Amino acid sequence: MKKHYISLPNCARAAGTQAVRAGNLIFVGGQMSLDDQGNVVGTDIKTQARNAFEALKQVLGEAGATMADVV
């Protein structure tokens, strides 16, 4: 099966591959609460979780998917 490696362009937190698409499946790596320069954002779990999910949304978008596609 052909693999397509996905990463966010022009983003320090996107160093390397963020996800891999294999067929109709997308495998996403762990996301952190980082800004575009790679600095940790937020001092509490609520803020960091919100930012990690926003990062996940961006990676999914780059792969052509949305949070509605997550199982």
C-alpha cells in the first residue's frame, strides 16, 4: 500500500512528519501545545489540551480530513 507522509509547511512545530496516509486511513502522531516557533503554549491542562486539538485539526486538514472523520 502506498504511503503519503503529511507535514505542515512553514511551521516549527511541524518539524518532520505529522501524519501518514495509507489508503483511506490517516495515522496522526502525538500533538503538543506549541506555537509556530516551537514554544510551549499554556500553563494549565485546559489550555494545552485545547491547543493540542487545534494542532490535530490542522494536521487533519492538511491530510484532507476533519475532526468528524476521527474514530
